[in-house]
Amino acid sequence: MQKCTKRLWGHVFAILLISFFFAATPIGSPVEAGVYRQAPMLAEKTKAGELPDVDARLPVTPVLVQPVKSIGHYGGTWRMAMRRGRDHALLIRTIGYENLIRWNPEWTGIVPNIAQSYTVNDNATVYTFKLREGIRWSDGAPFTADDILFWYNDVLLNKDLTEGLDAWRISNGKKFEVEKLGKYEVAFRFDEPQGMFLEYLAAPEGAEATSYPAHYLKPYHIDYNPDANSKARAAGFKDWTQQFYDVFGKPGTIDDKSRWLNPDLPVLNAWLLKGTYTVDEPLEAVRNPYYWKVDPAGQQLPYIDRISYEVVESKADARQVAREGRVDMQVRHMNVFAEEVFDNPQDWPDLTTFEAIDTDNNTAALSLNLNHRDPVLRNIFQNKKFRIALSHALDRKAIIAKALDGKGKPFQVGPRPESPYYNDQLATQYLDYDPAKAKAILDEMGLKVGPDGIRLRPDGKPLSVFLDTVGEKRFEIIKAVAGYWRSVGIDVTARNLERSAFYDMRAVNQHDVSAWGGDGGIAVMLAPIYYFPYTYESLFATRWARWFQSPDDPAAEIPPTAVRRQMDLYHQLTEQGSAEKRKRMMREILQIAADEFMVIGVSLPPVRHGIYRKTMHNIPAVMPAAWSYPTPAPTNPAQYFIR
């Protein structure tokens, strides 16, 4: 592979379409009994009578996965490195993405998955899904419409279990309805048009609808077991809800580590955890004997027998594991090492790389806390002039040269140039390095310089802030940012926090300035995190985001007029059946973001890479890198194999 190819900078979706050679599609008609094959480790169990025959374990119409290059063979262990603590996203990205529908590998559209087919009515208020008949949970129990109804009626709508609807609070906060049309058919009904529902359902959070095995969970639910409370207390829990959390995890969002603490919970994934996350090291997963996908030769997937996650303390430790030859394929945590392999392939003859098209809009989105608990800092941060001054204080070219090995270009927080939503003002304003202008603006604001060179707040206290991030690479960036801001009189302390501490502080509004990767560079409409206060990830205004998600939240604050206009537009957008009207509304949201300039950017992320051992096969040459597209899950890891 060449280090840089022109195709990377064309329209990203066209690029990916050229770069991929496979997709997951339903088999057109049932395959005759006896034509399927299974892994030797399962054949032994079938012969011993521990499992039904493979034909009986597969659905009537399995998903046919066309391998990237070649039909694979069974066996082997896929080794990865994961961080101790909050790294469950690696599990979601590798073994936790089985929704009703899913992204195609190119990220150009949506394909059926657990649902064999789906239809949408003319005004986007009714979405009907026909399920694959015969899909089974990993313990062999049938998956039917009743499992989806259990999730909807008994968990999502149960106020004792689910406090907030998160991504499912859509259609202006109104709850949708789920109707069972048959054993293998359900309909999602909305009061108003819900034009983005398929996109929500294909994102990682969409796995909620297909994660609740009713047969396993009902004995722990008070509506199905009158003795659930006494049973829970006998087991040492306060009540039935606490025991439900123990056996399932925290309902409402898959992005919680508690969802991976019970290896006995039946799932629909290709591999099953055989240990407890945060407890067992290494953490291992083995093939699911009831997985419902096959290759063109009739072989039940996955090809690989097991996955082993070596648990380490840090990203640097994860990269060291890779250097020592104990990672077979990985993109998460591998950035720095992957570039070493890409730049010096002769030094790593057993490894090669694939391109991970970064869909982030920035290497470091710098979010001043506009809802700061300190009213003096809040007023300073909310002054657009202050943010403009801080932007002009940054020598981005020098930061890129020193902290990013010269890779990237100065860029504010906005849609990437490859995106049809690219806004030139949002991307390029206030990028000039002009410390004199920055100082003049701060002087104009009345932030006088004290005897020690630090500017004083209106109350006479030093203007001191913490600038926090997670990860060594971004820490190098913010150390440079802190230096430039100190040079214009702001006392800045850069901190590299543990991920859990970083999020915990922001959950209770105990932060000053945050730096994170800018999601939404390509998935603009699906992840508008940095364009207006959208979710808890909108670190520049988490209290305004709470108001957007739930105006009655005690911690919510009413946003200013311009931000409320963005929120109104987004509500209208999600209820709009017309794709063109949604695009126009999104562009207006972005223009307001440009005018308000709420978040400061550093640089546009360059194309990055993942690594894989040359004994691993069917790894795509190119794949997107994003949370909304939970890399590498949409590329169907079940078709990877080891030779």
C-alpha cells in the first residue's frame, strides 16, 4: 500500500464503496437440510449429544456473509489487548454488534440482519420488521418477537428499571409503540414522522432491541415472578431491580460496562464471553454454537474458535503487547504502533496494516465548559470573544509538527471536507496564529494581566483552569495547547486522566476545559455532538444537553436562543420523512454552530491505520473508524480467519 493515495480524499463513501468487496445479505431461500457444515469443536459436541445438529441450530434463512477475499477455514485464537476498567467499547466493536439491521461494510447504507426484511410507510411513522425464523439465543432458546416486546414493555417502559430512554427518547420526547404482528414480526409506530429511525437502529445503541432474552430474564422480573423481591433479598440484593441489574446490567444503553459482567446471559453474538469483564484476565470469548450466519460454502460462522483479550493498564501497554507479537488484528489503541508498522514495514515482517479512514472531525476538540459551576468562569467561557482569543493563541502548525509528527492540517471542529455537510466557515475561521490579536481581545474583555503574568478574573482571582483529556497522544496535544494559552496569560494545567475519572467529573459538572476526538466528521446528522448540546458527550454544555434530552431533569439548564433554535431544528429533522428537508435543516444547524463558535479545534485527523498479523485473512484494506460505525464490527469479523 502506498503511504498516501488520492482516493482517500475524494468523497469518503465512494472511496469505501471501491475499497470493499463483500456484504452481508440474506439467503434467498431456505437451504436443504444436511448442506451446512460446522466447526470441529462443535461437531464433537454434536456427536456426543451435547448439541443438536448444525441444521437444527441455524434459522430457516441464515444470513449469507460473502468473505472479503476467500472462503475461510475453522480454528485459531484471535488475540487483542484491552485496557483494564472502562474498555467495554472494544467488546461492543468486536463481539457486540448484532441489531435488527446493520450498516453495510462500506457505510453507504443499511442491510437486514436479525430482521430478514423491513418496510417503512410513506410518512415514516411505521417501521415493520420481519424476523428470521429460527434464530436462537446462545443457550438454544428461540429468539422471537416476544423478546423485543419484553424489552419494550417490561424494561424500556418500566420506570423502576429504566430512568431515561437515551437514544430511544426520540420524536420530540414521545415514546414510540412496538406492536407484535406475529411470532416473527413487529412494528414500531410513531405519532409523528421519524425519518432517522433506521440510522438509530443501525448504530451501536440499536442493539438494545435485541439484547433482552425474555426466557432468561423473566424469573428476575416482578411482573412475571411474584417472588422476585424475596428471591432477590435472599440473594443479598435490596430488591428485584437490583438483582435484575446484576444478571443483565444497566438497561437503557449498551455503552455501560455492567452489560458485560454476566457470562451466563444468553446473547445473539458470534462469540460468547467465558469470563467476567473486569474480573477475569485474560478475558476470553468462544464461538456461539447457535450463531445464525453462514458463508457461501454453507459453513456456519464464525471461522475463528475463540478471542482472547489480554488485559493491560494503558494504551501504551496495549501497544507493547502488539510489539511483542500478541495482537493478531486490532485498530483500537494501536494508533502509534500502527504508524510505526506502516512507515517501517521492514521492521515488522509478520505484520501489515489496513487503512482506518478517520471519521472524527478533529484530533482535539477543545470544549470550554459553558455551563461551569463557577458563575465567573461561566460568564468568561460563554463570551465568544474569549473563545476567539484562545483560538488565535494557538500555533496549530507547530502543534501538528511536534505532537502529531507533521500529519494533519489546521482545522476547527466541523464536518470533514469529504462530507456533503462541509461548512467552510465552521472549518476554517479563527485559525490564524496571532498572539497579539489574542492578547488584544483579552485586554478588551477587561482581563487584566497580574504581576505574575497571569490574567485576573473580574473578581480579582487568577484566571486558572484545568484542561483534561484521556490518552497519551492527545495529552501531547493539550500540553502544547496549555503552553500557548499560558503565553497569553491564562493559567492552564493539562491533565491526562483515567477514562472513568474523566467521565465521572463531567457527569457532575466538575470540569473546566475538555479535549476529546471530534465525532461527527462524517456521521454529521447521526452524531452532532459538537455542533449543538446533544448528549452527555457534548462536553462544552452538558447542562444544556440535559435540557435537550429531558427538560424536566433537575440538572438541566435552559440554553440561549440560538442553541434552542438548533435543538428545535434537530427535533424537526428527526421527525422529517424527506431526506432533502433533513439535509437543509442540518445545514442550518451547522451554520448556527459556525456563528456561535462554541468549540475550538486543533487539526483535521489524517488517515490512520490498524494492524493485523499476516496469518489473519479477510481483513478489508480500508474501513471507516468511528463509534457510530463501531469499527470493525460492520466488516463482519465472523468471516475473518487464521491460516
